[in-house]
Amino acid sequence: MPDGSYAHPQQRQFNPYTENGGTILAIAGADFTVIAGDTRQSEGYSIQTRYAPKVFRLTDRAVLAVNGFAADGNMFVKKVKQRLEWYRHAHAKDMPLRAIARLIQTMLYAQRFFPYYVYNILGGIEEDGSGAVYSFDPVGSYEREACRAAGAAQSLVQPFLDNQIYFKNQQLPPGQTRPLHLSLSDVLSIVIDSFTSATERHIEVGDGLEIYVVLAKGRGPQGLEAVRGAQELTTNAEGDRVFIVRRELKKD
Amino acid sequence: MYRNTYDSDNTVFSPQGRLHQVEYALEAVKQGSAAVGLRSKTHAILLALKRSTGELASYQQKMYRIDDHVGIAIAGLTSDARVLSNFMRQQAMSSRMVFNRPIPVNRLVSSIADKAQVNTQEYGRRPYGVGFLVIGQDKTGPHLYEFAPSGNSYEYYAMSIGARSQSAKTYLEKHFESFADCTLEDLIRHGLHALRESLQQDKELTINNTSIGIAGPASVHEKDVPAGGSFRILEGEPVEVFLKSMVPKETAEAQAAEAPAAEAPPDGAAPAQAGDQDVSMAE
Amino acid sequence: MDHFPTSWGRPRTEAYDAYNTFPLHQRPNPGHKDAFAEGVQRTQQPIVTGTSVLGILYKDGIMLVADTLASYGSLARFKSIQRLHPVGSSTVIGASGDMSDFQYLQTLLEELIIEEFAEADKHELGPAEIHEYLSRIMYGRRSKMNPLWNSLLVAGKKDGKRFLAYVDLLGTTYSASTIATGYGAYIALPLLRTAVEGKEDTLTEEEARKILEDAMRVLFYRDARSLDKYQIAIVNDEGVTISEPKKIETEWGFAEGIRGYGAQIQ
């Protein structure tokens, strides 16, 4: 930082980045995926708005959560959506999830020397009908995982997920094995608990919660019927389906 | 062979004040199979006749989606259509990128008309060999436009382009006043009747050779259409229910004969021109 | 720009001066006449600045308020600058930050509105479209590391829908029922949120005006770069109206009793 002295040369430069807080998270099940994010947008100690979505539906089977510098995030989502539209024009179908993941990697890496300052989590259903989560760093490194948290409260939420999803540090009773996949209702409870807890302990998390649920083709809505206010976003009940669930979070 | 002195360069007027290359380009449109467009208060629709080069070949693509709210039907050179439709898609995307607004349909049509006009004036270029019917909906409602390689674009209640389209036009001219208040199903039926007029004697509309493009709310026969009714193309099995709704031609003609001012037979209405026949183009 | 006064107002090359009508030899070598010309000049900091802009939703539309001061550092340089600007027939923007960058944006928007008007096809750019456009401009410039140094509010009402959103020099955007830029985000926004949130659909024009005037008074008491002269912009179904400049009623009597600052000894 410049200190106002003339004794030595100093560089003054415009900083093109900022951090806008918030947290995102995604968990893959056997035949579903849940992608969620809070809706607070902040800069420093100021809450700019209580509702700025960070999670976006891309296709009937892909949902993208974007966290970090909001302006980069919104622009990135816009560009991904336009690339998907061109794919639709060329192939008359939606791009498969793993192809979207690779697309996002190339788009991020193209900006390697002036990166989009965003952490992406892509969730949805693969062509084989399995739930999938892909997580990215700002310059495009990515991998497929079962679950991932990112953003301001990543350090609070990820250990919780490691414990609850991967059963890390849990001693199971003898003879009992851990389930390979959790049920949708269990996953939804874990997601909501993650965000209420992050809201308690992190000042940049809160206000509202948006949870996207992507169900594989042919899978019934079991686990979702009991959920209050689940709203379907897709129009084709025969294909993969996307639902959204909204919850309030504390606003202090 | 017959040769015209003023037709080798499209930037040169003939002594009659005509640009022959431009007029030949309009002929290229008439080589393509017919497309019909109609508009009601709630919908704009396209119907097109797809050609196949033979039993073993697939049917050509006649309709393209440009954006959620716009689609086109083409007649003429498919390769030129691809270039132009790509340009339209770019324009539509750019409007969404810069203003987050679906591009107004008239501006989209003007943009390709301007592009086509340049080719009628600059040295060393050739006009596009394709015509479009463009349908779409925006804040000012549903629209139907015709685009021609001459750089002209007009809005219509109903229009047809392509081979033997004069017969379809005759049908549309006779009925267009009723289109405004039509249901979507009635509008499609009128469209199919008009398209049928452009068929050769022994041909008929089937689920294989008919495309239907719709902008506007869903029909009772459609499933999974998003609210707002974004542009969609019906081909194959979904077309059948609409084909079945058509009134057989003999019955329709009998009804027409009963009417006092009967139209001339559709085939007679088409001017006898060399370029207006149902010939398949070399791609 | 060319920093040598001797070349001002003269043709730039010999090609335009075949008859040597002015003494070329007296001028510096035209090939390298400007030491700055080869470097790119970018805004590193704002120069003449406006302070906070406040915006709230109310029953019939949106209200923006800004004072009329443009400061040069701590100098109150221009005291009658308009920082609220109508764009088209249903939108108004308010700017804080660099005033020259803002006036450049005004010319851009003016161009845009003329082009749109010339289409004459019943399509018109509303507040949402203007905001998107501004966001593209602001984000584009920050991505060139050459930002337009502003925080802007875009407000409007079109097709019965109210719109209030923010965009700044980084391209950051958001929408809310109450927004304040600059110092106002710390001082005025808490007051506005208490007064407006949950009452967006019931507040009358008079109530909304009172809320903003009170907030401006608090800002004038506490923001050293503010002025007690302000304008209010209202967008409702009738369109955009920007008021004449008005004075903030202030009360400084209490200052007499304050001890512990300045020259007082006791």
C-alpha cells in the first residue's frame, strides 16, 4: 500500500476485485443432487442486499453455484449460459453435465492471468442417471466429488460435511457399515443445518437460503413431498427434474 | 442460351432500372419448398414442407430456432440460411447480454435485411439465395415477417414463400381476415390447408414432410411447453394430430364451389414460370 | 493530449501544410511531440467527487435523493451540480464518485436513448435494461483496468413494475428496496431500512419524501463532503420528475454546549 512518502517509488493501482461474502454448497446422492447457497451479498461489514441469488439453473439437469466476487460471478454465469445456448442451437439438446464441467474449466482457465475471482460448484445429474458434484477453483482446476462447500463459511461447513457425508471421525458400531449414499431427506436436513449454523457463526452468511434439488429421470419425488414449499422449475415430468426450496435465514 | 447483358454484376442497373442478379436471387427462393406463416392475436405460426432427395435420404431442415421468442422457416439455399440464422442468433444473444432483453422481432429482421441490402450494392458480392419467414413474440405481441434477398422485409398477417407458394397465398388471401381471432388449433389447420395448396398433384402432407413452428401459448395437444410459450418446432409424431384435423381436400373444394365467388383453381393461380416448379436443388 | 501549446490549433502533419504557412522549425519534432502520448492514462483516483445518493421504494414508485455538491478533495468546488439524471421516460440515475466520469456516462446514455428513439417501434429501454447496459459498461471498464469511478443508482418504473438497483466501478450490482451509496451506506441506510423495509407498498409520496429528507439531514450533520442543498427525483406512473434544489433545515444551537473540541479550554 502507498504510504504517502516520496522517499521511495510506490505503485498505486486500481484493485479490480472485491469479496462479496456468502457461502455455497452441493451434495450428490445416488440419483439426485442438492445445490444450495445463501442470498446475502455484502462488502466489508455492509450488507448490500438480502436477496442476490448465487445459484443458477443452467439446464434441466445442471445447476451452478457461484461464490466470490459477485460481478465476476454474474458475468461468468451469463457467459456459461450463452455457451450452452449455442450448444443447444448446434445439437438441439442440452449439454451433458460432464461436458458443462469441462466447459467451465476451459472458460476459467482462459482467464488464467486475469481470473474470474469465483469459486464454482456445479451439481446435477450425469447421463448415466447418477447425482454428481463438480467443484472448481478460480482458474479451472476441478474434480468430481460427492459433496463440497465453498465461500466465506467453507471452513465451517466443509468439516461438518466430511463428518456427515463421508462419516469422517465417526466410529461405527461393530458390524454396521456406513451407507454409500444418503437419502434426499437426510441430505436436505444436513444442508439446512449447515446454513443455519454458518449463519450463527459467520457474519457474511444469512438472510435467505435457496436450495435446488435435481432429480434423475424416472426417480419419484420421495424425500421431497414432506418439504414445505418445494416448487418445480422444469416442465417435463418425464425427464430430469429441478425443484427449488426457499428458506429464511437469520438477518442479523 | 438466353443471356441478359446486365446480369453479370449485381451493382449495375439494367436500362429498365432493374438489378437482374437481385431478381435471380428472388428466383432462388422460389426453388426451395414452400413455407407458410400466419398470425393471430395470440400466436404466430410457421408451416413448412420438407423435401427428401429419395427413399433413402432424410428430410431437409426447414425451420430454425433463433432464440426463446423467435424462429424462422427458410426457402432457398440452406447454406445461406445457416449463415443468416447464425447472425440472427448472435444478434439475439447480444441483446440479452447487453440489455437483458429479448430482441424486438422487427429489429432482428431489419438487421438481416440491412445485411442483405449490402450484397445488392457492393461490388464483388452476391445476394443471399434464401428467403425467410420470421415469427416471434415480444412486448408488442406476436409477429410474422418476410425477409427477401433483395433486402426487403415486411410484416404480414399471413404469408407464404417458396415453390408454388402462390397457391398457398391465394388460400391465405381468401381466409386471412378470420385469422386474428382463431384458436391455435384453427390457425394451424388454416396453415396446413394453405401449405397443402403448394403440393404437387400426387403428393400429400405427412408427419415426415411437415414441420410446424409455434410462438405463443401451448396448444391443447402440446405437452411440456413453458409458460409464455417460447418458440418450438413440431416434427414427426406430434404433427399427426394436426394433420388429422384437416378437412379433406375434396370436401373443402366442394364447400368452396358452393360459395358464390369461387376462387380460381389453386394450380391455375400460380403463374407459369420456369423457376416456380417443385424441383429439388443441388445443395 | 498534446501538451505543447505551440502546436495547438495547427494542422498535425506536413501533408496539410504543403505551402509552409507556419514555421515548422519552431515546433518540436512532430514524431515525438508528446511525452504522455505513448503511455495510456487511466483513472487511478477520482478527482471531482459527489458524495452519497439514496434511493427508496414507496407505494407508487421510487425516489432518489442527492445533494448538489461536487468536491475537489476537501474543497467544496462546485455547489450546484446536478447528480440525478433522467434517462428516457421511465428511468433516473443518481451518481456518486467522479463527476467527469458521470458526465461521460450521461453522454453515452443520451446516445443510447436517441438510437432507441430513432427505431420508433414502440419498444423502449426501461430501468432494468438501462441498469444492465450500465453494468456492462462499468464491468467492461474495470476489466480493462480503467474504471469509471462511480457508484450509481438506477431507479425507474415501467409496465407497473418498480425498479431500484446499484452498480459501481467494479461492476458489482444488486437490487434492494433501499439502497445508499458512499457514506450514506453507513449513516443513512440503517435509518432507511428501519423506515422502509416491509412498508414498500404502503408508504405515501409525502412519507417517503420525509424519510429521505431526514436521512439527508443526518448525512449533512455528519458527512464533511456533503451540502445542505439537495434534489429529489421521483419516478411514478406519470414519469420522471426531478425537483428544484432545496435547502435542508438544520439546527446548530446544540453545538454551543459541546465541549472538548476545538479552541474551548474548559
